[in-house]
Amino acid sequence: MSATVTPDAVVVRTLVRLKLRLLANGLRRSPGRRALYVIGSLLGLAVTALVATAFSFLHGHAGAGDAAVMLTTSMVIGWGALPLFLFSSDEAADPTRLTMLPLRPSAMLRGTLLGALIGPGPVIALVMLSGAAVAGAAGGVSVPFAVLGVPLAVVTLVTLSRAVAAGNAKLLSSRRGKDFAIFGGLLFALLIQVGNLVSQSILGKSGEKGLDLSPLEPFAAVLRWIPPVGALDAGRTAGESVPLALLQLASTAALLVVLLRWWRRSLQDLMVTADSSTLITTRQVGRSTRDLFPAGRLGAVMQRHLRYAWREPRAKAAVFTSIGMTLVMCVLSLVQGWATVYLVSFTGLMLGLQMVNLFGMDGSAFWMVSATLATPADARDELRGRAYAVLSYALPVTLVLSLVLAVATGKWSEWLPALGLAFAGLGVGVGAGALLSVLAPYAMPADSNPMRNAAPGQGGLVALNTFGSMFGVALIASPVAALMLVLPAWTVLPGGLVYGAVFALLGTRLAADRLLERVPEILAKAIER
């Protein structure tokens, strides 16, 4: 008698196959992407194995169980927070792609859960948590609790990630959600650095007696009772009290049930509620800002570039990543005691390079720009307008950050020369970026994921534009730093201003002279996907 297959079972099987097909098709795009995926996965597994081995060697050491609890807690935070920042990077994590299909929420839930367990992420979590479980084990009684607790914790982490993504799918798929991902990602990077400093301070307390993990005890004493951390800690607790270990497993199982119900409710809501992006809304039109910009094409280009920088996720990610990298460096330098006002020169360099790949960022919309480039004057206004737009936010940001660093460090003698170096790097970056935008453009990916900055197969051009421009700008701006060796420090500010302005004007002028003849090549790159 043949077994009958229910429709829900077919849906589950299809969704699992769909996840496998997405992984396979993603690797077939290009040999470079396939190699990058394989190498990245192997390196990730190797690093994970090393970490898990290091934790297993802590077995028997005082505080090993506390360290395992802290590792599990960090993994819970990461799995719960990363969907908010990397939502658009995983096509399988977006439930809105399936909501128009006639599927039952329960079948979608089971299928997507099984699909989510496929991939390097859950494997890495399983290996990492296994090492943590070994570190906190308390003899043979811990084995059955670890065998149950580690897979339960992994499934709970995956469910937590997908439940967060489904519960916030409407927000994360909107422009405001992408903006939140940009700012949240910078904040998350800063929190990682804070955690790094805390771990360094704990390791720094280690003396001749070895690693001292006692500072973790008060934190772990609370965190080990919070699911799903408790599932991993159940093996250690079993050595003291089996009923308490069972309670930790039961609390994690209860959390898993709650997350599954939340996930299912979110899927059901997505399937029966209208998408707000399809609804017609009205809004009040504010006062025109046309008077704030120059007349003619120059002012129109400035407005368009600034609107893109504020509304386009990739452009906004580039701007705020440049600022955020400097902020992270400043915080680390202040905490570690090596702060200097000269760090602001890095901000000037990075913001100046926002001129790199201007037309590749436009994508297929560049054809409208190219259709209006009829004369050399049009080409000059196009590049000048974009340069003025970059300078309109780069100059005040650099000035404010230099003042903050001067106040925080008290090194006012460094303020003027540091500002001069920053302005020199900013001007050289603007000029070099304009030239690279015309001579070495590259296509941006067709999707809206701000974490991807180039289409497949263009790694060489990206490296040239990114690293080559950074080192080139730093080298060209270095003569300004040499002024401090032969002239008073205050002369670096006017010298840097003049030096940066000359290179910005020269770079944009040379780029404008080549723009008209390079329009067909730039357009072909801009629309390439």
C-alpha cells in the first residue's frame, strides 16, 4: 500500500528544495563568487573549530562554564540582531516573496524552518555551541543534557532569527527599514568594539597564575537562566541539580514554542494584510529649497545628488560608513589612551572618496544624465555639481568632528594642522574620485542590498577604486604634512585648504574633459548587471 503525500508535506519539501536551489544558483553566477563562498565557508568553519577547541580545552578550568554562558549569550544577540541589518542579503529570509502564493502558514513555517537549518550558519553555531558545552560539562551526567541542549539551542537561534525577520518584514523591506539597517549596523559594529575592549580588560587581568575568568561570574549567574542560554548551560547545571537542568531545557523549549507561534502569526499577517507600498497616500509638499542651490544645471545636479545620498540605501551606507569608521576609531583611541586630533584627516579622506564611481551608483538611470550631456560646459557642471554636493556635507562633518576630538583630547595645538590635513585629503579625494568615476567606472548590483557594492566579476575595478584611491590620495596629500617640518603648524590649515582646492578643481576639470567621449563606456558599465 503506497503512502499518500499530503499537500503540506509537498510544500515543505518544495521549500527545502527551493533553499538548496537558491544556494546552487548563487554559486553558478560566476567562478569568483563560487570560490569566495567556498573559501569563506571553509575559513569560517576553521575559525569556528579553533574557537570550539579552545573552549573545550577550558574544561575543568575555574569559570569555564561562565565563559560558555557568555559565548552563548553573544551568539543569541548576534542571531537576533543581524536579521535587522542583513535582511535583504538573504533572499530566503524574506517571507514577503511567498505571501502571494496559496500556502498555509503552518506549511510555510515548517518548510522555511527546515530550509533555514541548511547552510554554513547553523553548522557554525552547532560547532561553536558544542565546544562551549564541553567547556562547561560536569562529568557523565552532562552528556544527555548536552546532546539535547545543543541542538535545541541551535534550532532556537535559527527560529529567533527568522521570527525577528518575519515580524519586521514590512519595516525592513521599506526605505526606512534600510535606513535603520545602515544606522543599526554602525551601532552594532561599535558595540562589537566595546565588547572587544571589555574582553581585553578581562584578559588583561590574567597574571602568572593563568587566565582569570572570575569577572564573568556575576554576569553568567544571571544569564544562564535566560533561554536559550539555559539549554547550553544545562549540562553544567546537571552536575549540581538535575531538576534545575531539566528546568533550563524546559524554559528553552517553551521559548521555542513562543517564537514559532510569533513567526506563524507574522506569516499569517503578511498573507492577509495589504502592502502599504501599494496604497495611495497624500502628503504635504514643504517649502521649496530651490533658493538654497545655484541656478541652472549646477544647482539641479547638487539637489539630485543630495537626494540620492539621503534616500538611496547604498549611497547612504557609503556616507555613514565613512563617518562611522572614524567614530569607531575615535572611541577606541579615547578608551585606549592614544587619541589624537589627527584622526580627523581619515574622515576627510573617506568623505572625499564619496566621489568615486558616481555614475555606477546611478545605474540604468545614467542614460537620462548622458542624454543631457551635449557640451563641455554640461560635463563640467555635472561633475562640479556632484563635487559641491559632497563638499556640502563633508566640510561641516569634518569641522565638527575635529572640534569634538580637540575637546575630548585637550590637544588644541593639533587642531589647525589636523584640519588642514583633513581638508587636503578631502580636496584630493574629490579630484581623484571624479577622475576614477570617468576612467574606471564599475556596475553596482541590481538589488537594493547596501552590503554589496559591485556586480560579480568586477573585483579588480572595485579594488582599484577603493584601495588604490585611498593610498593614492594619502600619497598625494602627504606634502601638506611635510609643511609641519619646515613651517609653523598653523600654516598647515591654509596650505591644506589651497592644496585641496587646487587638486579638486584640477581633477574635476580633467574628468570633465574626458566625460563626453567616455559616455558610451560609462553607460555600458552603469547598466551592466
